[in-house]
Amino acid sequence: MNSVVKQREILFSPLHPDPNQAQTAMLVLRDLDGIERADAPEPTRLVVRYLLPQQTLADIEELLRELGFHLDNSLLCKLKRALYYYTDETERANLGCSDGQCKTTRDVFVQQYRKRPHGCRDQRPAHWRSYL
């Protein structure tokens, strides 16, 4: 495997209203730039393959947290996560990626926002919306 392509495993907490978080997260991550592949072999396990100059595991997990997913917070998962975050940031620094050049969480949200249908989502009639 190329050193700029990383494959990581993300584990989810089984105590969540969505019993199949990995499948839902796979659908969210599948179309993002920098994500080569996302597979959900189990309901609480997601395997992600990403390009290091464009994404990091920290960015991916932060996106999932902000979307309401519950990641596994066992001691072993926290230790692995800290090690992966450190190695990702170190390798990005060695590749010459600065924060301005590489993808950030904000860029991921902007891309997802552009794909959504826009328009007035306010259910109130027009005369109530302009009422002061």
C-alpha cells in the first residue's frame, strides 16, 4: 500500500438509536474527496481507505461526530485513535502539507452542503414569516 493511502478501522458504539451506524456512515463518506473506499463489514465497524494529503482520520471522525454518530470510546480504541492521529499528522508534515493546502472538516461540510437541495424550509405561510 502506498504511504499516502491509509486504511483505518472506525468502531461505533452499539448503544445508539441507529443499530447500523457503519452502513449509514459509509453512505455519508462514500462521495467525499479523498475517500477511496468505505466498507461496513459489520453494523458497528467501518473500514475506510483515504488519501493522506486530502484527509486524516481525525477529520473523518470529527465529521462523523458532528453528524451524530457515536464512536467507540473504549481504552483500546482511544489509544489506537491517538496513535493514528499522531502518525497522520506527522506524515502530512513530512509530505509538506500545511493546513491551508489539505482538506479540512469545513471543506467537507461545504461539499456536502452544495449537494443538498436548497430553498425555503420554513413551514409557516409567507405572511407569518415576514411578521415582526
